[in-house]
Amino acid sequence: MHVSWDFSHVFYSGYVYRLLVETPSFELELKPADSSKKYLFASEKGVKRPEKVLGTEVTLLNNVSVDSTDAILVLDSRLGVEGVVLGDRVRNGRVMMSTSKAREALLSELNRRKNDPEASCEIMLTSNVERDCLRKYDKVVYTPREGDPVHLVKQKILEASSVLREEGKIFISSGRALNSKLKDYLKNAGDVSEIIDGEKSVLEFSNFSLTDEDVLEVSKLKHTVKGESIKFQAMKGFFDSEDMRQVEMIVRELSAGKEKGELLDAYVGPGLVAIYGSKLYGMDSSFVSDDEYQREFAVKNSKINDVSLEASVDDGLEIFEDRSFDTVALTTREDTSVKEFETVLTDAFRILRPEGQLFVLHDKDFPVEKQIRKFFPSYRVCRRECDSQLVVASKET
């Protein structure tokens, strides 16, 4: 079941207020067909030249024709660019923007409000449009994320094909190397044409009959920490031996925390810290991730290991307005900024109970200790392995 969002509440929360104030904005220039309206988009941090970052989105908008009454599904909406612009082109139709990532859902909604497209536009946070879309669409547009494995891209196309009306079409805008692989996959299942636009291209896929068999590649794994073995699953391309090593670094130190207390596993792999915390230390575990795929795998892994797990999706910890925990375990990502980390620390401090402990796994060059001192006078570095460091901080009574 997909996660529903009440944006009337979320949009005005403190986190989204920070998005309004702190995210840079840019104007998007398109072909003359859209010259009557200037679009202004709030962006991810660091996006100052959209032609470099949003090349595939612009290529798609410049090469896709729609009718004014079309129903459009946008797969993997990152900033809402495609949905907003197409929302004006299908002024008598409707647009659904889907994404599995909480940050992208918020930014897409923010940009929808900033630009107010003529058509009805909605945002859906989901990892499976086939399961969660309640209506059919005339066209699907898709700009795959850089770094997504090909099997995941194929799976999203497969799911999207099931929510199209008869004679519906799928348009895929990407680099020519990826589209070449996708073209080989699609040409045996329907009609495929390609529009070349410099280093990028747009595939048009129609009259298709795809197999119902999933193409998503999932690894089935087993790992033992401190004598406790668990079986788990992870999507190929998103969890490897280095990720497992980092999970183990945290798990081995959790015994120094509040045994049998409440644990929040924040973004640490597909629920493994939460599962080990429950099985090794009798903790009451919860899990939060910024991605719906991770949440689903965390739930699946908890069932495999007979562990009760409450799992949520949020881009931060603000979802826990009325909750508190004895232990919080989190990691910093490669793209985490100091300001974002300080925001997470603020919320982690708020939801920790007196004498609670925070476990932060981070790259050794990230200035975690400088930020932690602002909130936690008592902390220690308890593990260093390769380029990773684990800091444990205690909240005073």
C-alpha cells in the first residue's frame, strides 16, 4: 500500500518552510510552445544550472506531443518539472506525478504550487504504480534516475504499462547508452521509435504486450552478528558488503545503549539494525527511510525474521512529532550537507528520551563531531573502520 500525504499539513510544516526559504530557484527555458509562461522551480541544493542537471527532462518536454485532454503519469518525478509543464499542455486533462522518495514528493508539490498548472495535478509517493494507481492514463513519461540499475528501470516500465489505456504510449528520455539497452528490451514486446537529441534520446513505446513476470532483481542474503543469524532481501545495486559492514559496526555497539528500550533505525539499510536490535537486545524497533523501496524491504525482512516492525517514510525525523525513543541509529549519506545534518540532529535530540543514546555512522571526513557538540556534551568515537566512523552521543537528564 502506498503512503498517502496530506500536503495541506506537510506543506506548512517546519521542514517544508525551510525548503521554501533555503532551496535555490531557477527559470526553465523551453521551445517557443511554452514561451508564454515562465516557470520558476525550487530545486535540490546545488542545482544552479538546470541544463546540466535536468537535461533529460528538457529533452522529453521538447520532444513529446500531448493532447489537451490527456491523462498523464509522470514516473520518478524529482522536482515536478515534467508534471508542471505538461499540466499546462493538458489543460483539460490531468497529471499524476509519482515518486518513491519523500524529498522528491515534497519538492514536486512545492513546485506545483509555485507554478499552478492549469490541469489537475497530484503527487503520489509509491514504489509500485501498478498496485497504487486507481485510474488509467493516456501517456506515461519517464526520465530514469542516473545510477538506477537497468533492472529497476525495466520494472518501472513494466508496472507503468499496466495502467495505460488502449493505444496508450510510454515516453522514456535518457542518455543514448541507457536507451539503447531499453530499446533492445522493448522492441520484442511492441513498437519502439527513437528521437535522437544530441547525447540524449526519447523512446516512444506503443502497441505493446509485456510479460507480467517481474524483472526486478533481488538478492537473498544471510548474515551473522554476535551469533545471531538473519536472512534478508535487498534490491541489487542498492546494498553491498560495505553497507553490511556499516550495519555491523552499529549493531555491535548497540549493547551499550538502552537494552529492551525503543530503537529507531533511521536510514540504515533495509531494516537490518532494527531487526538485530530486536533479536539481540530485545529492543522494540521502528524504522524510517526517505525511500518507499527501503521501507518495503524493511517490512519484508522483518516478516522473514519474525520481528515486529513499525516502518515509515519521511525525509527527516519530523514525522515523529509525538514519539520518543531510547536509542536512535542513523547514517549520513554522500550528498548530506552540514545544514541537513544539523536539522536531523535537532530532531534526533528532540525525540531522544533523557539518558537516551544516538549512534551516528558517517564518513570520517564529515564534520559530525563539531555538530554533535552543539546538542550532546557527552559523546565518544567508539569505532573506526576503513573510511567510516561511529560516534555515540548521550542525552543528559
